[in-house]
Amino acid sequence: MLIRRSLRSGWVTLACLAMLAFTAACGGAGGSGGSDGPIKIGGICPLSGPVAVAGQRCTAVKAYFDHLNDQGGINGRDVEYVLRDDAYNPSTTLQVSRQLVERDRVLATVDSIGTATQLAVRDYFNQKKIPQLFVASAATPFSAQYKEYPYTMAWDVPAVISGALYAKDIAANFRGKTVAVIYQDDDAGKSYLSGFENEARKVGVTIVAKQGYDPTATSVTGQISALKQSNADILVSFAVPGFTPKILAAVYSQGWSPVKYIDPGSGSNAAVLKSVAQQAGSPAAVEGVRSGTFYKDPNDPALASDEGIKLYKQIMAKYCKGCDVTSQYYLQGMATAWSFAELLKSIEGDITSESILKASRSLNQANDPFLLDGMVISTSADDREPLNQQGMAEFKNGRYVLIGDLVSSS
């Protein structure tokens, strides 16, 4: 009997050792947590492909963490930011997500970009219990479905809120004018559209036409032509960054001149609008464009002495040499990185996947230097929407000018 028990104990020990070896090789659910060594964080962005410009956000995240590390890191520990390119392709997103979790053993991901791409791996991260935080998407499911996907949280102002605020702005400034809408036919575009349509009914804004477009398409000329036939006074665009220039260029080339609204995700970048104007051969292609925003504008002369803008430019000059500091995508990434770094600093004890997740549920940050003054980053056990305020800006003479005060959803 003693021999039999001893053998059984040996078998159990061998089995446990084998399981531990497998876990070490493949990556455990908790990543590389603890109190020693670098804090490994992942990022998944389109550094190539049709929307590569949006990948500037992740490049700036890395720049900020490099800056942070030179300042002593998090309690003396470096933040190792492992960045992967998915070219905005969901199947590639899954491949690189597995690499980050099972090979690189990251504790969490931050500021990963894309609605379709990040939704494609949401199940995976939740199964592995790796926080999928501050996703760069305004699509409603990321924050609204937190009970089913507790490890996932978006960053941007939710699309339904932004859409509603656009309708409010039109009602306040263009009452009686008709509206046409173009939107990306995915969760993000439909979320914007839903918020806009619901609020439009409440405030008396009339929508006379709408067109969706396939995110894999190469042109939106047909959709713009159809919307132009409606004779709408206003065009509202809910599109990803790669399509906004195409939409604005198509509107201008067809001789249509409605008041143009573009969503915050793609609209707040003055550099993109300047590029559209150059390609069109006239500033009229973008003059007067209106967009929601929650970031400071690095192109605004009035902010030249702003401490946040000065810090942004200092970091970019040292850690992102040759990068276009006028592109607000970089500043967006830096704002997200700052918030995440503050989250890490708030953790008492070991930094693990679970402690990061816990900290993400009680954010109260009111001084992100890269956000508009007055913006608050706040979450709770029942609220996974870090941002729910935005300002409205109008593009005039090559730069955005803020109009009015911050508007909140509450």
C-alpha cells in the first residue's frame, strides 16, 4: 500500500511538473506579473495597411513609456511596451494577440486600435483573463457589455454619446437645416448613427438620407453622389481615419458644399485636413469642418505655452524623432499612455493582470495634461466609460478652434 501511494504521489508530482512546464512555455493567464523585472504591456495597431496613420497612436504610447522609463519607470520598474502590427486585419489581430499573451506574456494590452479587429479578439483576451484596456474605439460594445466581457474596456468617448452631441449641436446652430449621413457599416459606425438618430428625433433634426460603406472598400464616391442628390444642407460623417479624407475629397470634387461634421475618431486631426486641402488644391475642401474633440490641439498657437503641449513636443522630439508632431494621433496615444501609467502607479503591491483590472474599475483622473482642460477620466464597478465629455471645434484657417464649453452626457 505504501509503495502504491508513493508511486501515485510520484505520478501526480510528474503531472504537476509537466503542467507547470507547459504553462511556462505557453504563457499563463496572469502574464509576467510580480514585483521584479519589466512590466510587460502589449499593443496592437495598424502600422501598415489602409489605416496605418491611426497606428501613430501606438507609436506615441511607446514614446511616452520610453520617457517614463528614463524618469524612473513605475516604482523603479520599466514598462516594456510590446507593439504588434495587425494591418487592420482581424485574422492577423488574432495571431499577434496570441503572440503577446502566450509568448511575450504581457499583463494587459493598452490603446489597441480598431473596432472589428479588437472585437475579433475580445473573447480570447477574456478567456485568458488578460485585460484588454483603453481600446481605441468608440464602439458601444466595448464598454456596454462589461458584464459579459469584464476584461475589456474602451477609451474614446462612446459613439452613441458623440452621435447625440452632434445632433444637439446641429439643433442649436443649424435649426431647420436637413442632414445626410455617411457611416462605416460596422459596430462603430452604427453606434454613432444610433446615438445621432435617437437624439435627432428628440431635438427636431431632420435626416433626409443616409449611406453606409464597407470598411474594405476603396472608394466612397458612389455613396457621396447618392447623398448629394438629397440636397441636404449638412453632411455628417461617421468614418474611420483612413476614409475621412476620401469622403471630404469626394464631396469637394462633386461640387457639393454642405456644412460638414466628422466624428472625433478621425475628425480632430488638423494635419489630415490640411493634407486633404493640399490634394484638392483649395482650403475650401475642409474650411468650416466641425468635429467633436477631447484632446488638446498641438497646432493651436494659443496652446504654445501650455504645459501639456510643451511636454508632448519634448517627448516626441526625443523619443519619436522624425515624427510629425502636428498629427494629433500621436497626442491621442500619449494621453492614453499617461492615464495607463497613472493607473499602474496607483496599484499597491504586485502588479499583475488582476491588479491592473481592479485598478481600471476605479479611475478618477482629472489632470491628464494632453486632454482638454476640465476633462475627467472616471470609471467605477458599473461604469466602464472613462471619457464621457467632449468639446466641439471648427476648422478655420488651417487649424481647429474650440466652440463653446465641454458637453457631458450626464
